[in-house]
Amino acid sequence: MSLPARDPRGVFLNVPFDPAYQSFFVTLVSAIVSLGQMPRCVLEVRESGQGRLARIYELLRSCEVSIHDLCRTGQPARFNMPFEMGLACSLALAGGPHDVVVLDTVPYRLDRTLSDYKGRDPLIYHHRVDSLIDCMADVFQVAQEPTPNILKAEARILRKSAREIARQYGGTIFRPVAFRALVAAAIARARSQGLITA
């Protein structure tokens, strides 16, 4: 497997792909783009016979930051997301550069469910989109930093656009074509508002 080209603005999103998470996913995309980064996720990578794990690993290696939202816990236990976070941690430990950002909605839950990760606190957003934006503003620092109110307004606008994008693509944004349309809409909006230039 050849090393993919590294994108210094690439941010890998390891998040739930379910209808209840859609507004949070759109909010993440909006905030990441508005802060001059490029959201990436496994949805955008076409299957090439390497299998899902190889695709995820290649995409992780190409990004300098990965965001892992561990808000989905419970029964039955799902191990995909902590597993992908483990892959990202291995990249960081191997000399990266790769920063691992962990999100959750409940304080201290990670201490009980993933004690090996102790020493780094997840960013807690209490299942609120505005708090999720605040977390992203803490993670990504840019020269001309938009205010939290601007980031929140941009996310509201993109969430409205996302409803139309989902309607056009089978009722979900968790399809490759819908994800590409969502990112394109976020980039176009951020450029029009002078938040990004390229």
C-alpha cells in the first residue's frame, strides 16, 4: 500500500453515520471548513478492492488531524469507532504528525469505557450543536478567527442546505455523492463570506 499524499488541512471524521447524528455531522463540516480545514471521511473514498480497513487507514494517514466522536455507547456495543481511534493513536505514536481529537457528550464517560486513554480529556459538547462548534474553535486556530456567532450562523445555514442535499440523494447525507455536495456547499459559503480564500 503506497503512502497517500498528506494534506496539512485534512481532518478525518470518525463519527456515527446515523440519522440522529446528521445535524452534528453537518455542523462539524461547516465549522471545519469555516476554520480553513478540509473535512474528510471514509464516505468519499471509492472501494478499490483493498477493503474498508485499508481505505480508512490510508485516509487517516493523509490527514494531520482526526476527530473521533465517541458519543454512541450502549448495547449492543459498537467497536468500529474506538477501533478507528486506535488506528489514529498509532499514527500519532509512530511520529505522525497526527493529532487525535476525541469528542463525547457525557463528561468522564471515557474514563470508564476506555481507561487506556487517560491523561487526555475528550472535548464534551453535551449533545448540543453550538457546543460542538465551540469545541472546534478550541481545536483549530486561524489567523483571522471567526467569532463563535459567525461559526454558529454558518452552521445553521449549512444545516438548511443539507436538508435539500439529503432530499436530492435519497434522504441522507451519509452517501459519497451527498458528502461531496455538502463539502462543496460549505466551501462555497465560506468563500462567499470571506472566511476562506482558497
